[in-house]
Amino acid sequence: MLERLEIHHYALIEDSAIEFPEGFSVITGETGAGKSIILGALSLMLGEKTEVQSIRSGCDSATVSASFHIAKQMGAHLAAYLAKEELELEDDTLVVSRTIKSNGRSSISIQGRLATRSELSLITSELLDISAQRDHQSLLSTSHQLSVLDAFGSCEAEKAAYKRAYEQYQNLKSELESTKAQVEAAKRELDYLGYAVDEIEKINPKPAEDEEIASQVQLIASFEHIHEALSQAVSLLHGNEQGLSTIASLYQVKTQLALASKADSSLQVLGERLESASIEIEDIYESVRDYLNGMTYSEAELDRLQSRLAQLQRLKKKYGPNLEAVHSFLKQSKEKLSLSEQGEIVLSKLEKQIKLAYEKLMQEALLLQDKRKKTALLLSREVETKLRTLGMKEAVFAIAFSQTSPTSNGIDEVSFQICANPGLEMRSIKDVASGGELSRIMLAVKTSLAQSDAVPTLIFDEVDAGIGGSVALSVAEQLKKLASTHQVIVITHLASIASKADHHLVVSKDIRNGMSYSTITAVADGERQKEIARMLSGDDTSQESLGHARKLLEKGN
């Protein structure tokens, strides 16, 4: 509920802090005293656009802030905002504030954190409802009317069953659209993919084959250089016409060491080592000779290898930077081709599932619709009964239904409609011209929904327009009754309504040093009696007026 409203340098109010207790509060005061300023300040809390002209003359800025006690279950928008901003309520209190600057800029804070106007509006619309200013009457919204109807009829079970069916239907539709897109994409690529798969499979590249062939080509390209080097090595090892070979020279050295070792046995070790070296050199010679004899040069083989390497390079250029990527592309292409081939079967299966899901959805939708229509009759009768007690004796209230395509809320759109006088057509309540008439309709609806309306604070302006006598007393009784389940704040000109309130605020205006000031004062006892007397006759001093005021207050209590 609304606990406190602070207003600084706003319109005629310099500084004011207004406490709003639980129950039924009224705001009264002479015409022009500034009651509408309070309503304007509250409208700012609901996201109303700011106006520089509302800043008090001579000031650079105006600030309005409101404190709400969150005693019951927190609204969905507030809970989501606190979670997003990682904020917590201190002592279950929410503080929202708006500042208007003379340069046209303004700022909004929620719990001390800067916020947007849309965030403010969503959050406070769960806490506060003003009946009089059409922009803030949530009940004028057809979507809210549907929510009200569901709450009044306790349609939770039917709505839950419908939402399960709706989610299943939507999920299948999404899956169908996604599959269609994939199948269509596969069809568009079909020719290309088929060609690519044929090309890759025809060439049939092996892993790392390109690297192996590149090595072979490099080897063949170096044939002459290798052959010349190995031929020279064989000649040096085994000799030629020009001189002794390395092997023959080693044999002579070995012979001389053997002769020397007969004289000095220590040289025998050197001879043995030379023998081992000679054997190793002989083996190397034979290996080089065999390699050289086995060397062949084939121009055709080189052409074959170079042609194969060119094929592999072409595949890599078209389908991947390496053969591993080419193989991956081949696998994906085959999968897409398979999907294209199986796509129609998959789509047909999904379409059958969607048809069944839609039948289930409509079954649940009609059950919910039936519950809503039965609820609408009950709510209409109750609202009509209350309207009669509020002076609209000929009024007819009805809830019109129209069917739509399935949405998350069902297949129903509703419109709260009223015919205030015989012979007139039923009209949507948002089209009702009279502010006072609209306020009474709102009062009748809200009292009918007292147990199901989740907005804790209800503010009424113009609810007393064009009424008096017994009708005014009935309005007061309905407001009093509504205050047993909600915090009710009423701006009124009627003493019969003001006398029923639990709390009374008076707005007054005075002029100091050529400047107008509006002040708000909580009154009780004698001061309240004087205000009621003023409302009755314009005179708060005559004994007759004071006596009449005392009697009204006694009856009200």
C-alpha cells in the first residue's frame, strides 16, 4: 500500500510529506486549493509525462517520491526488476522518485537506482490505480478486463491446462518452421552438394595423401642431383681409372699396421679398429651401389603424381584448407542430402502432430471460454446490482466476447460494456463520456472484484460528480466496504462521503509575500468537524453547520 508521498517544489506545493494509513482516506479542500496537485503527483508515480510548467515558480527542479509497503505477494514486474538489478527491499518498503528539471530533463529512481519510465509504469501499476484519469485506469484495458474476469471466476485450473496445450502447440510450430527452413536450404543446395559429393568420392583422397605425394614429387625432381652424387661416392669408395680407391687404400694401411704390430704388439689394437672400419665402409659402399643401381627415372610416374597432387589441391581449394576439412565437408554434405531426401517425411509427421496439438488446444480453449462466459454472467449481475445502489438505476452492464486466433491467454477478447440509460446502445466503458459516471462504474466493478483485484491502493477522483443525497450515501458505503480489502483514497467535495472515511486530509491555499502556497494537513476531531461543516454549507463556524457535521461523523463512525 501507499505509505508516504513527498512533494517538493511541485506546482503550488513547496514541501509536503503526506502519510497515508490503511483503510479509507479522503482528501478535501476548497476549489482551487490544490487537490489536483496531489493527483498529479501520484500520476507521476504511474509514469505520467513530466511538464516543466509544474515546477514551482522560482525553483530549478521539482521532486515527487512515494513509499510503498509491500506486505502481500510481490507483483511480477517488481519481482523481475529487483532480480535484474540485484536489489532487495528494506523493511518491505519500495521507494520510487521522480525529479523534473527546468532544462526539460527528468530522472526516475526505483529503490535508489536509476530506471526508465516504462519500468516505473509497469511496477507501480501493480501497486496503484487511479479512477478518473483515463490513462491510468487499468480496467479500461481489454487485456486487464480478461485478467479480472479470470480472477473473479477462479479460472486458474482451466488457464493452466490451456497454457500447457498452447506451449505444446507453439513448440511444434517452431519445430516445423525450423525443419522447413533446413529442408528448403538443403533443396537449394541439392545440385551443388550432389556434385561436390560425387567429385570428392571420385577422387577419394586419403588422409595426408597430399603430403606423401609432395614428398615423392620432390624426390623425382632431384633424380639427376642424387644420381651424380651417389656415382661419385661409389667411385671414391671403390676406385676408378684415375687412382686408388678408399677401400684399396685402407687395405694397404691395414697390411702395414699388421707388419708393425709384429714388432710392437700395442699397435695390434689399431689394426683391429681399422679392420672394423673397413668392414663398415665395405657395407656402406654396397648399400650406396645397390641404391644407385636401383634408381630409375620415369617421366610418366612424375606426371601421374603431379596430376594426383593437382586434384587434391583443387579439392582443398574448393572444400577446405586441408584434406581433413574436405572429409568433414563430405560428411556434412551427405547428411544434408539425407535430410533433403527424408525432409518430406519429417514434415508430414510434424504436420500431423501439429494438427492433433491444435485440436487439443481448441478443446482446452473452449473449456476456458465456457468458464469465462459463465463467470461473465455472474460478474455482470453483481456489477449491475451495485450500479443501482450508486444511482444508476437503469444501467445495464455486460461483458461482450469476441473470438480470436489462439494466444497465450486463450481465444477470447472481452469488452466491459455499459448502457447507462434506456434506449441507448451498449458501449465500451472506455467510451463513457462522464467522468463521474465512469468513476461509479469503476467503483461498482472494483467492489465486485474486491477479493480478486490485486492492486492494493485504489484512488478515486470525481466519484461524487453529479450525485447527492441517498446516492452519495450509497457511494460512501461502497467505498467504505472496499476499504476493508484495499487502501482507498478519495478526492471528494461531498461531506456525506468524507464523513465515512477513517482518515481525513485537507488541502488549503494561502498567499504569503505574493506567492501562493498549498498545504496538506491531516485533521481529526474538532478540525475535521469544521471541515465537514464547511463542505456542508461553506460556513465552518455556525452552530447549525457544526451540529450537522457532528451528526454525520457520528453516523460515519
